[in-house]
Amino acid sequence: MWKLQIKSKQFTFLIIAYLLTIIVAASVYLTGGTHNAATNFMNIPIIIAAFSNGRLKGTIHAIISGILVGPYMPLLTVSHTPQPTLNWVIRTLYYIIIAFIAGSFAEYYKMEFEKNNKIEKEISESHLAMIYALVKLTESRDDDTGAHIERVSELCRLLTEKLSHLPKYADYINESYIDNMHKASPLHDIGKVGIPDSILLKPGKLEPEEFEKIKQHTVIGYKVLSEIQRKYPSNKFLELGNNIVYYHHEKWDGSGYPKGLSQESIPLSARIMALVDVYDALRSKRIYKEPYCHEDSIQIILEGKGKHFDPEIVDVFMENEEEFCKVFDRSTAGLTTAT
């Protein structure tokens, strides 16, 4: 996608450069011919073409520019005095040199950018791989399906994409936000690594004091990610991940934990995660329960509208509930086949 966007921008800059070249050539003629300094303005579109499109297209543009103010452009417009051949040849060579130099610098910095971007991507992916490995270890303790991470990630991406079509979120949910939501959502229960197996794997109902301990997984996860975020304060992925980890058990009516936030004081990412997490949990087998079907699960979510869940998010979910069902079923079927 981003490569297509870059090519589109390059084409746009090239068109602009050619339009400017025509304007400069017309200005040279209208101001009396090539004896004046107007030909120097031709450097501007040549540099634009070379910087945006590289040496080859920049050089081609330079040759065309040289021809436009070359043999057919008079030295003096009024008297139709022609230019000496050497003049326009030297000028054209000068334009070519300018294009070559500008294009070379542009291509060099483009290569450096791509190299650095590749290194940063590899580092980022290795960090994500390590984080997800920790998440996998946590999930392996209490998730019978083993596909919870993948499902939650895909469901969060789907719901976030659907929300982006609402006018309310048009300027807030962009491609970067959707991508970060997709990557960060599996971190939501990373704090469970600090919860004892005797509580996490208990088949029966938790005692009040046990439930208080399991609620601490949001705080534990938040502390872990906060330490990393202090080192990378501008990292949007970590910021969004922290909000998910800490607030995904908050409820719309303020009855959730750990802070008892309500309505839109709860970060959007956590409100999305809250619904996805419950839907996936309802449809998944657990040590303490059998899975619910899709129809029963969405009925429970509807009952939580305006209480547990953001009403707008529930509405978007219900408008697309068949897609959510397909994502869940496809993930479960894939796991069964692999097994």
C-alpha cells in the first residue's frame, strides 16, 4: 500500500515539474528571450523532478527543459535573434548536471532511509516476537484452544476497521491505529503471568479474595509495559498496548476495575478490547465452562450494552456480527486442522 502511495506522489511531483517547466519557458519568451535571467528559474522544476523521481527521470526532464529554452527559443524575442548554438547546448548540459546531482543525492538518501527502515522493522519485529512469546506462555496456562491470541488480534482489527467508518472516529482511527490495535491486543492478559496457577486454573467459582488477586493482572501487566514505555515514550504501539492492558476490564457504567472509569473516560482501545475479549471468552472452552454458541454470545453482549460495553461499539459489532462469527470459526477450524 505505502509503495503505491509513494509512486502516486512521485507521479504528482513529476506532473507539477513539467507544468512549471512550461510556465518558465513561456515566461522566458514573454520577458524578451534567453538573453535575460529568466532561464535560471528552470532549475526549480528540474530539481523537483530529480529529487522526487531520481536521476533517470530527472535527466530526461532536464533535456526536455533544455530543448524548450534551446534552439527554438530566440535570444531576443522582438527581433527574433536566434541563440548561438553553444549557448543553449551549454545550458542544457548544465540542466543535466543539476538533475544528475540532485537525483543522485535523492537516491542515496532513499537507499539510506530504506536500509534504516528495514533495520528498525527487524528490531521492532524481534521485540514483538519476544513479547508474543511471553504472551503465549501466559495463554498456555489457561487457554484450552491455544488460538486465543490470534483470534483476539483478528477480531480487534475487524472491529476497529468497522469503527473507523463512523464520522466520530474518522480523524482518530487511521491505518496506523488499526495496525497497532491488531498488534497490541494480544498483550491484554500479559499480567496473568503473575497470577498463581491455583487461582488461574481453578475449575470452580473463585472466592472473593481470589477474585481480588486475579484482578491484579491488569496492574501487573501495566507495570511491565510501563517500564518499557519509559524508555520509548513516543512509541504509539506501547501507549495503546498499555491502555489495553490496564483498562480492558473497565465497564461503561463504571463498575469495572482497576480504576472504575466510565463511558468515554475509558480509552477507546480498551473499550474495543473489552467487547472482543468477552465475545472470544464466551465462545471458547475454559477449564470452568463449555463454549457458548455465537447466537447466545451476542445475546449476552446485547444485554451488556450501556452497562459493560460502549453502546456504539455494540451497535457496530451487531451490524457485522456474521463477519465476527466467520473469523472465530475460521480460526477454530484452522487450529483443529493443524492439530
